[in-house]
Amino acid sequence: MNTVESDDDNAPAWHAFRDKFAGSKKKKTAGERATFEGHAAPRDGRSKRRTGRDQQFNLKVTPAFKAEVLALAKARDVGAAELLETILAEWKAANG
């Protein structure tokens, strides 16, 4: 009995393993890595906080204004859109 296995005996398994790992050497993203490894893609949190906001609203503002809005939103643990909606509601209540 031969204790050394020939490559022909393990060829299908070895080739499948080698082909799986012999792809490009570029780094995979988390989603690509999860798909490659057969896991579910990691969630980034967006699906956990659906808000119904689906319209884009772009404004040109100064860097100081943007920083202040983002700081206020972060301090109140809300998004910038929610903060602006609250400010608008309070302004409408005060100014009719």
C-alpha cells in the first residue's frame, strides 16, 4: 500500500480549493467577502432607520453652517433632515 497519495486522487477537490483562492489579489469589500464566503452581507444601518424620506434636497451653504447643523444633529442623536424638519415646524409655529 502506498502512503503517498497521488495528485490524481485529490485533483477535483484540490482544483476547486485552488481556484477559489487563486483569484485576483485585490482586497474584497465587506459585501464581496461575505458573498465569497457564503454569508449574508453586513448591514450598514440604513435599513434599520427607514424614514420615508426619498427626495433629494441639495443646498449650497457655508462650511460653518454645515458644521453647525451636523453638530446639532449629532448632539440630539437625529439626522440632519430630521433636525431641519423640526426647525421648519418650530419656525412655522412661531411665524404662522
